[in-house]
Amino acid sequence: QSDEKTLLVTGGAGFIGSAVVRELLSNSPHRVVNLDCLTYAGNLASIPTGLHGERYCFERVDLNDAAATANVVLKHRPDAILHLAAESHVDRSIDGPGAFVQTNIVGTFNLLQAALTLFQSMSPAAQTEFRFHHVSTDEVYGDLVGTTDLFTETTPYAPSSPYSASKAASDHLVRAWGRTYGLPTLVTNCSNNYGPYHFPEKLIPHVILNALQGKPLPVYGQGLQIRDWLYVADHARALIQVLLRGHPGETYNIGGHNEKTNIAVVESICDLLQERVPNRPAGVRQFRDLITFVADRPGHDARYAIDAGKIERELGWRPEESFDSGLSKTVDWYLTDEDWWQDVLSGDYQLNRIGGAGA
Ligand code: NAD
């Protein structure tokens, strides 16, 4: 495991992908090729320039372009591929499902074909080491209504949203390329992530940044939906463990044992801000007063909760952060690293991109 590999990470400019890239460049000897087309969710500022160097390379490629995807894969000939690039926001998938079908399903197909061409051109020794690791979500399992059950690796798929349906389809494609063509595949299904560099449309950063601006904090329905939260750096470490040590053909569930209702999450953020922000926005005495209940999202799943026993037993991975410690670090990061999110809120983060603005 100490030998230097070339790892191709797709979606490395996104929230979780950038955490993986930061972890690999900081704490491993491996080379990283970051393949990303920089949608609105991609932000190269999430990989601090201090980490760039000879071991890091960025390739601006759209997975929907099969030829460009194959070119980059065959140019770098990675020892393993970690596939995170996706359209990832459930609300956007309800308003515009087409991009989700395109990138999450067709894009994954294009990457699988490129990986298979590479795999078939490798020596038998290199083939034994090669891995295609597909990063997915626990939302493929549907929801756990009125039960105390947990999702396991054998829970049947029952996705509810266009997002989770497109992820479910891509999981099936990846497993089929394993069974049919012998590509050494790995699939991980993870619960909700949170942490630094999270795009502000997602619940936790949205609440932090709205609160800091004195804006309402929208909570769907009564806020009673339950999610299992995992700190993003813990997910990044789990993904690297699975990539380097997981058994081909296997699926691993990843979760934080942190089941919280959405309203409890929002209240915890308000309480942390109440402690840490002495200069409140005009007219705000208590951050909790900003909480506003809004109409529920269609098809909203009631509860997700994951059994991460297999990855803990087989690979020895465990989350390092509790929800309280992770949330506290997250709030502190948004209070400190204001430049990152100010550029995102203003749209400036799209200006200094390789290949031009506003892609
Ligand atoms: P994100 O939206 O923050 O990042 C996605 C990245 O993929 C962006 O950098 C974007 O530019 C890139 N991308 C999108 N379409 C592309 C295309 N066609 N070609 C090349 N690059 C493209 O997403 P995230 O939250 O970091 O999630 C990463 C992966 O993890 C996704 O596959 C998601 O389904 C999965 N996942 C996310 C969570 C979560 O809580 N965020 C939980 C479990 C699994």
C-alpha cells in the first residue's frame, strides 16, 4: 500500500471529491488526476494551491463526452479509478431530471467503457491491482418508514427521487460491468455528508449562511425527516480504504451512526452560532427565531439510517468525528473561511476557471 499509484478521481472539484483529493495529497504518496467538468458544483478553490504539485493534475472533461473521457483515461493509465462525479442535489433532480439521467447514468457508462478498454490493455499483474470504485448513496434503498431497521448491503433497491433512481441505475451498471466483463468493481453507499467546502444549496451550509445573513431558515414539512450524518473527511478516509483494500465485487455501506431529525440539525446550528457570533445580523436576537417551516418536497423520504458494520469489521474503518464535534468544526470553518463561500454566493468562483467563465 505504500507504493505510489496513479489514482483518477472524477468529481474531484466537488464537495466529497475535493475532500478525497485533499486527503490523498496531504497523507498519501499517490498521484491524483482530478477529472471534472466544473458544473456549478465544481470549485477548484476547494483544493488549496499549497497542495498542488507534481503529484496533482487537473483535467477538465465532461463524462458525457465519451471520446474525451476515454482519451484522458488512456493518457494517464491510472492504477485505479474513484468515480464521484455526478449531479447530486435532490431538489434539482425534481425540477430538471434530464441532467441526472445524462451524467449519472450515461456518464458512468462512458467511464466504465473507458475503464474497460484500459483494463483489457493491461498486463495480468496490473489487472489484478486495478479497481473501479463507484461512489453512491444510501438513498438508493428508499426510506425506512416507521421502523428501526438499518440499511445493509443486501437491502433491496427502492429509490424515490430522480436523483436516487439515477444513482441506483449507475450502481447496477457498475456491478454488471463487474459480472459481465470481469472489471474489478467496488461500490460504496454512504449516508448524508456534511463539512467544510459544502455548496450552500445543501441543508447545513444553507442554514449556516442564511443565519449569518439574518435570512429565514427553511425547514421542509415539520422537519421530522431523519438522516444519518457523516463528516466528509471520515467519508474520504473510508473511500480511500475501500479503494486500496476493498475486495473486488463487494459493496460497502458507509455511515456515521448519527441519526438526527432535520429540525434537530437546524436547532444545533442555531445554538452553535448563538455561542460563536456576538455580532448578530440586525433584528436577530435568537438564531432559532429564523426557523421557518415550508411545504414538504414531493416524494420526501422519511428516514435513512445505515449499518456500517461490514466496512468496520472488514477494513477497520470508523468515523473519527461525532456529530457534535463535526458540526462544531463545520460551523467554525464557515466562520473562518469566508472568502470561499463569499465567492460562491457572488458567483465569482466561476470566473477564474480553466477554459473560461460560467461553464
Ligand atoms: P457535488 O455536487 O459537490 O460534486 C460533483 C462534482 O462532479 C462537481 O465537481 C461537478 O463539477 C462534477 N461533475 C458533475 N457532472 C459532471 C460531468 N458530466 N463530468 C465531469 N464532472 C462532473 O457532489 P458531492 O456531494 O461531492 O457527491 C459526490 C458523489 O458522492 C456523488 O456521486 C454523490 O451521488 C455521492 N454521495 C454524496 C453524498 C452527500 O451527502 N453529498 C452522500 C452519499 C453519496
